Amino acid sequence: MGHARWVRICHWVASLAILTLAVTGYVILMAHPRLYWGDAGNNLTPALLELPISRNHRHGGWVDHEPVIAGSPGLVTANRTFDTFNQNSWGRSLHFLSAWCAVAIGLAYAFLGVTTGHFRAHIWPRLSDLAPHMLAADLVRHLRRQVRAATGRPDYGLLQKCAYSFVLFIALPLVVLTGLAMSPKVAAAVPALRLFGGFQSARTIHFFAFVVLVLFVLAHVVMVVATGFKTHMRGMTIGDRP
């Protein structure tokens, strides 16, 4: 039995949404390529991590600091003396739109995955398969490039099931929750989202969780090409038809 039609539809809609999120997320990060921990973070506070991906990464070149609010010298701001990259308003709008599309298709996939038995049959590894020696043996087969050729069906190996389960049930929900936690209005309405340690902490976790997703996608594409690109594409587009 090949991939169900609903699986194929969810796969391609999610692929488009994640690609758009990756591009727009990079543009958003270019505007402020620094990551912080806690609630506050700006160019005048120490960063947890700095990413030299745009000219906004440059240090120095500040005019005199001035208070954000008159009479509150503790809250200061400053302007750059050189042009900064700030063309990200379209990126934010498209990022949010793509995020809600990804959430919608993700919820549909989760519902159908449970109700049709797809997760139980094809995604979740059995507890008996998670023995260290079985995981090690499958890892060795991958390192030796002894992975079986594609069949166009959801007959996944042990490491594939572990990777898919991690992405579907840990990484993706973490990206969504940290994305919501970055919104002050949402965090105020759902105090439980404060578990990430603050708005900037949520942004930092959001970044690293999405990096994990990008690395998964790259590895996924490499494996698709290595084990039979045409067979995989046929199985994920027209199904079992020859």
C-alpha cells in the first residue's frame, strides 16, 4: 500500500509552508541578528549569540544614547550612524501567514494520523525496536550506505521512524509554541507559555528548533535522492500508479 492521498497533500502543503517560513524567518533574523535570554534584548544589551548575516550585525556607530521616555534615564535608545537592513515587514507578514497554514495542515495531519492508524502503523517505532543494539545496527547501516532502495511506500526504517516521531511530536510543536510565546498578547492570555523563560528566550528556542527542522529537511532530501528519487517522487505525488 502506498502513501494515502491525504498524506501526500499534507506533505506538499507542509513542504511549501516550511520553505516559506525558512526564507522569511531568515529575512526577519537579518533585521536583528542577535539572540538573547529572558524578557528583554536589544542592540544595547549583551547577546547570547550574534549571527553575522547582515550589516546590522556591526558594532559601534551609535549616536548618543537618549531616554525612551523623558525622565527615565534607565530606558535608553540610540540610532545607528550607518544604514541598517530593515526591509522585513513583508517577511513578517508572510511568515505569520505561512505559520498559520503550517499549523492548520499540521492539525489536520495529526487528526488523520491518529484516526486512520497512520502513526501507529508507519511512524511510531515499537518499544521493542528501541533497544540500543537495534538503534546502533541501523545507524551503522546508514553510515555504510546500506539503506534499502525506495519502494514508494511508507515502509520506514527504525531511524526514520525515530526522526519522523521527533520532528512531528517534539520539534514542530516546540516551534509553534515558542512562536506563540513571542507574542505579548498571546503570552498574557496563556500564562503557561511563560515556561520558556521570557519573550527573548522563546525567540532563541524558536530559532534553534527551526534549525533542527532545516537540518532534518536537508537530511531528508539527501536520503530521497540517495535511495531513489524517481520512486520517492512518484510515491509522494501519484501514489502507487505505474
